Amino acid sequence: MDPRIINPGKNCWKAVPASRVAFLVDSASYYRAFYRAVQRARKTVYIVGWDIDRRVQLLRGEEGDGTPVRLGKFLNRAARKLKLDIYILVWDPALIYRFEREAFPWLSLGWKSPRRVRFHLDSSHPLGSSLHQKIVVIDDEVAFSGGIDLGARRWDTSEHRSGDNRRRDPGGKKFPPFHDLQMAVSGEAAARLGELARRRWERATGEKLEPPSAGGDPWPENLCPDLEDIPVAIARTYPPYRGLPAIREVEALYLDAVAAARRFIYIENQYFTSRRIGEALARRLEERDGPEVVLVLPRHCQGWLEESTMGVLRERRLGALRSADRYGRLGVYYPVTENATPVMVHSQAMIVDDLLLRIGSANLSNRSLGTDVECDLALERRDDESAGAISGFRDRLLAEHLGRERGEISRELARSGSLLETIGKFQGGGRDLRQLETEKLSPIDFHLDPQPMADPEQPISSEEYLEKFLSPPAGNGKKKGWISLGILGLLVISAALFWSMSGAEEWLHLENFQKLIPALRENFWGPLLVIAVFVIGGLLMTPVTWMIVGTSLVFGPVWGFVYSLVGSLLSAAAAYLAGRLFWEKTVHHLAGSRLSRLRKWLAPKSVPAIAIIRNIPVAPYTLVNLLAGSMRIGFWGFILGTAIGMLPGMIALVFFSARILKLVRDPSAANILIAAGALVLVVILAALLQRLLNRNGVSGRNSGGEDE
């Protein structure tokens, strides 16, 4: 009898029976199953995800039954006709991700939908963390969990055809081949995922949901189970938050699975930057009789910013693995299509011998193992049937990547006894797994470490940021303060870089927007309209950074800066005055408990304290303004502190984003130098601001905080 890997309470939350289990390969199969399952639902649909786009077309090139195939209309119809209660909980994303998502999903999936469709953006996690789970639960009878969002650029078939015109985002733009996985379960496993979804909804909204009592069977027609009547483990990552402890079951299950492997460790993942998992794999490679390790990864990370952070970290981790591979048991590959187009690997899967199979949302990154909110499903060998399903699924994935039949892979593996030899046997065809070669790091990448900011092992709370910035300088504290604000400026600039290189520039060329720009520039009412947008948008909780970027793109860096500053200050003043009109308890209720300590930092009511708060991403701009007004902070001191605090970030957003857009359109040496000069200017301004603030001696003690 094989020793058990899954251990509830240690490396998973629960291991509960699933009456049926199906492995869904690539988004076309998942979207089809989701579409059919919702149509068979009776009571509830829970959707918990990293991203969602109502415009996603669930079926492409397939005949429907007259039911809408676009996600938003499909869910609205299900709510109206089937009387379903639909709860959608999606991560409230950071600025750098907002421009690659559907704008204002809370409007399109909230206000425009029937009352039975409830939509909420989840920010109930520490600063810098994200809700990264991808879970759908239907009637607590059927559930899907894995790596696939109901998002804009996910759909693909297992053929990954290079010229597949169905692989387009809602805007009509083609995107590269995309590989991902999802697991479907029914029975008690689905009910426990429903419980997990309800707990997350309660944490995010404060509303407690009761489990449904449907009694139906929404398992999709034509979805054949791969296994029946087998326990499924649910492993989670939850960062510590509001007194709740961290949960690192995902990481523990990875480590236990690596330790249990005898012959093969097969991994597909979007990233490979986890220090602990990398070290565990290296130890197994150093063993004389250890297992073979096969990693299937993307050719490159997505976008310039990811490549310069997560890509650098991945190369360092792979370098350590290759150094440990003294017996030649490591293979690192990336898949390509028939015309050598790299396939984007977004799947998060691990298969150990015929012992364990896991599919989930968690990347092999430090973030996924300790900072983000994740959910993986896993099952282990119980008998020969389950062992065959586990190893057979691995062979199925290899067959897809190599353009072969699964039987060919299984027969060759049985003959050779080696995954590496089997892959080598079938390499060189149209569809292929190619060696991911070592890339030499640049001198900058070699010496700089992006891990603390790009891939932290644990989150940093808002209070820690405040403590760091508001504590009095000691020793070389002035130097550290300069560095801190310099890093802050770099983060803002990185956000502008990411935005400009993520495809948002194409949006600027839309015909309607092109017509709007000269109308705003050439008419006297243009600046007045923009300033009014700042005031109204601020009261409606619209992120001020969006409005600053939009203004700079319309009016250019100089007048864009002027109008943005005036608009931001008037927006702050309007919310401040609104805060003065409300009872303080009302504002606190609106702001939420995460601002309970922010009140202490604002307590000294000083210009430096307000300026520093503006440089810390501790709370939305409007809520800080409301809170300041309710606390009766002096109006002119509040406005002055706001102006001082916003200058570095505003200069970065207005001037540097304009420079980057010009650099993208014309990457000449002159534009590169100008962009670099803008970066230096922002850092200098940040340093000067920090020096000014330090002279005022703002401290945690005089800010009214108490030790807790």
C-alpha cells in the first residue's frame, strides 16, 4: 500500500468524496461544461475569480439552443428565466491590471443585471495581495476549480491552431494560443467548495449566505467523468489578514508531493519562482536515484514588466536547478504550435508518478504560496483505476503538447521507463516541446533583486507601510527614506510602463476618442468639463489615477498636469466637505474596518502626515478625503498636504506616461534618453519631498497611534 500524501489539516483543508471527477483541458471544454451546467441549475451559482468579462463568448463555432452565448447575457437570462441567485466575487485589481480588464465590471454586471445577479469586487486581503482563485459552484452539487478565469483572453481548444480566428478577445483582437486546465467535481467535494465560496463572500461583503437546498444534478451532459467515487482534497493559500492566521496548505502539499516522488515529477505552470519549491526539487535532483523532473513553462513571461521581474526570478531558479542536476534528470520545455508559435502555458498542474494529481489556481511563485488567495484540488491513488487515471492524464497532456496520440506516449514510456526519453523520442514534429534554454542575465538583472516587490513570500500590511514612512529617521534613516520614496516613484512609473505596453495604446486610436480629443482641447469648456469629471468621479469613488492619466493623454503633459492638479484638489475638497456634513460614525462605516488605524495616523492633523498618507496605498483617495473631513482636520492644511503628497506620483503619471507613449511609438535613442531623464527627475523629486517631510519630524508617537 502506497503511503498517503494527502493529509487533511496539514497540507489541505479537507479531503472529501467526489461522486464524479473530470479533467477539463483548455478553456473551450471548460466554457462548454460551464454553459451546460448553469442551464441545469435550480438555485444558485457562485463565481469566485481573479477576472471576469461579461463579453466573453462561451461557445464559439458550436450550435447553441437559442440561449445567449455571451457571458453577461447568459447569466442575466439564467437569473430571469431559471430564477437563479448568482453571486459573482472578483478581485478588486491593482492599477497596473485595470487597463487589461473590462472597464467598470461592477456597472455592467451589477447595475445592469437583474437583482438576482449580485456582483462584488473583493479587496478583503492585505495590501499587494490578490484573490487568485478560479471557482464556480452550482447548487452545491457541481463545482469547477482550476486555473481558468471567465476572462477576456483565455479561450482556446486543445489543438491550439495558430490561425484560429475564434481566438479573439471581446475587442476583436487576436491573442496567442493559450493552454490551461480546470477540474470538475460533484457530490460532497462540490458542497465544500460552495462552503468556501460563501465564506469568501462573507469576508468580502459581510453578508452571510445560506447553502442552497436544490437536490438536482447539474452535471453537464456529454461530460464523461475520468473517475468516480474518489476523495478530492482542497488545498488553500490565505495570507494573514485582520487577525486571521496565514494558511499555506498549497505549499505544504507541493513539498510533500515532491518528497514522495519515486520516478517522475511532471509540472505545468505559468511561473517558476518559488524559493522553497525550487530548493525541494533541487534536493531530489541531487539524489543518485531520485525522480526525473519535467517542467512545462511558457517561453516568456507576458509583457515587458513581467519579463524583467518574474522572468529574471525564473531564470535564477532554473539556473539553481540545472546546477543541481548532476545525474541528467531535469527537462525544462515550452510548447509550440505547428508553425512554431509558442503556446502560453497558464495551467497549474502537478502529477507525481501514478500517486497524485493536482490542478489548481496556484502558481509556483512565492506570491501564490503565501501572499495571494488560492485554491488547488488534488486526488491520490486509491487503486489501479485511479493510478491509471493519474498517469493517463499526464500522458494526455504530453500527447497534446507533442501532437501525438495518448497511446503512443504511454507505450513509449512503458518501454523506456523515462519521461525525458519519451519526450525526446517525439520531439521535432510540427507541434513540439522545445528545450527552454538558459538565458544570460544582464548586469542589471544579475545584481538587482525584484523578488521583494514582485514576488514576496508574505504580504506587507498597510500599517507596516505607514510605520515605515511615518517613523522618525534614526542614523541613516534619511538615506533609507530617500530610497523608500524612490522605490515608490519606481512603482508608479512601472505601472505607467505596464499600461503603455499592455495594448492600451490601441484604445487611444478608437475613432470616437480621436474625435473627442480636439473637441476638449480647442473649446473653453474642455478644461471645465475635465475638472468637473474629477469632482463627480471622486465622489463616485472613481480612481483618481485613471482620471490623471486620461487628462494627461488628452491635454499633454503640461496642461494635463495643471488640470489634473486642480481637478484632484477640487475633488479632495468636495469629498472633504461631504465628510464634514456626515456624522463621523457614518464615514467610518463607509470606509470599513481597514481604515480604523488610518484615523490614528491622521490624528495629528499636520501637513506632513497628510502628505505621507497620500504616498501610501492604504486606502482609496476619496475615503481618505471623507475621513479627513469627518475628523475636522483644518481645510487649508488638508489641501496643502494633499498637494505636496500628490506631486511625485502625479508628475510620474502625467509626464512619464506621455514619454513612454512617445517611446513606444518612436523608440529612438533620443526618446530613450528623455524617458530615462524623466525617471531620474521623479526620483530626485521624491528624495526632496522625503527630506522636507523628515525635517518636520513626523513620528508614530505624535501621530496618535498606540501599541497594540
